[in-house]
Amino acid sequence: MADAPTDILATVTEIVAEEAGVDTSLVTPTSRFADDLDIDSLGLLTIATQLEERFGVTLDDALIPSLPTVGALVDLVGTKKA
């Protein structure tokens, strides 16, 4: 059974908040990794690895650093889950 988009968002939010060291309430789909959450490309790859393990998907490492927002990452995971 595929995860609902809200389940993906909740999981991404939890992992991103942990990596950024912030409360989950501060992570929204429009949150920008670098500007809003101070997450660099290495942090993004760490997040991607955790998401790959959690959802059993493979994310393209070349795409990860170019993702601008949390919502873009949620969309990427969603397309891989489909």
C-alpha cells in the first residue's frame, strides 16, 4: 500500500526537523533547506538516506542538492513511491 502524501510529509518533516535541530512546527512544505533551515548539501544527503531507508526507495543523489524546499523533497519521494 502506498503512503499517503500526508504520511510522506509527516515523515519528511520529522527527519528534516531532527537534522536541522528545530521543532517540527518550524518545518513546512515551503521551508527552504539552506535559507530557512540552515541545512547544507551534506545534511540533505543525510536526510535522503534516511528517507530511502524509511520508504524503501532510491533517490537520485544528483538531484538532492538542487531541491529548494521541503515540499520538493516530499514530491520527489512521492513519485518514487508511486
